Amino acid sequence: MHEVDKVIGQRLTSSVPLVAQISQYIIAAGGKRLRPALLLMVCGALGYRGTHRHSLAAVVELIHTATLLHDDVVDASTLRRGRPTANETFGNPASVLVGDFLHTRSFQMMVEAGSMRIMEILSEATNVIAEGEVLQLMNMHDASLDEAGYLRVIRSKTAKLFEASARLGAILANSSPDVEEACATYGQALGTAFQIIDDVLDYDGDTAEMGKNLGDDLREGKSTLPLIAAMERGTPSQAEIVRQAIEKGSTERLEEVVGIVRSTGALDVTRAAAFAEAHRAMAAARRLPANAYSEGLLELAAQLLGRRN
């Protein structure tokens, strides 16, 4: 990861000062670096030690960072990772344009691997993520969204880059199609579980630990799995309160909505969905060679269920 950070630092240079300033601002904010770490761990599990793993791990982190810049503008977010978002600090136009710069820089870097297969995986992932973002936008304030519709969004918007990161590790290692699919399955399941837990934390987390404001999803009119489950399990009056909050994108009754989500057992239902995805990831990881790296992949999936931020 130290080598990946060095690559990121080197490739964020620009003759336009604001580009470098905003890029460094968002990268310096930290984050879990799960996607590049996943690529490196899969490479380790499959025995690949070449330097392309560092540059491609940097690529997936830049793609992810670009989506964060655009996400925060679309969602009008003001807090991420415990500090003001780039759009809050530098304004929306600058954030959108620097997000574009990070996307194009990532494509410059992925070309250097000299593999059309790698280009295919990353370009498809970037396109699917964009589709997922648009799909989520279309679903805003839609209280009729069901679990299948919710999963379609997060598997496009979040899990796709996890899937691509894991698949890239297998491609770099020249793995068999079966092993490549096992890696892709692991990445998709892990990314899905990660987002489901993230949505749980919007109603069961702490602002200081999470680095974002509680109730942000509700304010944005997002119908996430905790809300979907609460409407299914609550009384008609409880379901109506949640439905109106989603449709209006209002946090005026946030405490009441949080109470409904908790009292109906919706968080247990949501965590169970994450648990199932994490176990799907672990089953896929067991199809890889047994070593410290594949054990790390198993541990990562297990620990994900206990995350608090």
C-alpha cells in the first residue's frame, strides 16, 4: 500500500494548481483503501509480484475518488471522512471538473499495463458505476423501491469496482477462468456487504466514528434496505411515516424514523443480508490457494460485519 500511495502521489501532479490541490485534498482525507488493498491481496494469493499491481491498485483508487467527488456534488454532502467535502471547500464546479481529471488520469494509467483485457474490465466497471449512479438518481424519493431494486443499484454503484479490483488481480496472475470468476464473485459479494453495512450505519452509527452526518441517506431521499425493511415490518402508520420521509427527503422526523427502523428489527434484517453476502465472499475465497493472503481475504469478509465506520 505504501508503493500504491507513492504512485498516486506521483500521478496527481498537474500544471493546473487547483487540480493538484483538490486531488491531494481528497486523497489526503484518507479512507479505507479497500479496493486497492483487495487487488493487492488477490495478487498475493495468486502469486503475482509484478509492479503492475501497484499502478492498477492506484487506478482503482483514483476511479473511486472521482466517483466520491461527483457523488458529494450530486448528494449536496458537506461531510466525508470527518471533514468538509471537496465541494463544500472548493465549490461544486471545481469538484466536478477535478473528478473528470481523476477519471481521465486513471485511463492514461491503465493503458500503460498494455492489456486490452485490463482496459475492458476497467472501462466496463466505470461505465456500470455511472449507470448505477443514474439509476440511484432515478430512484430518489421513491418509497416503492424493493430489495431487488436496491441491490441492483448497489451492485452497480459500489460492488462493481470491488469486483473489478479482485478480477484484475486474477488477470495479472494469468489465472484460469474458474479462479478469475471466484475472485470476481468474492469482490462483488464483499462490495455488496460493504454497502449494506454502510446503509445500516446511517441509522445505527455515530457521526464522529463514521465521518459523515447521520440521516444523510434520508435527507437525500434514498430508499435503502433499512427503510425498505422497516416499511415491510412496521405497522401501517409506521410505514407511512417512513414513506413520507423518503418522498419528501426530510429529516424533520429523523428521530422517529430511526426509532421505527430499530424497533421493527429492520437493522437485524439488513445485517442478515450483509451476513449472507459476506459468507458468499468467504466461500469464493476458499476456492483460491491456501496461504496468508487468501486467509486475509477470509478475515476481511468476516471483519466487515463488525465495522462501525
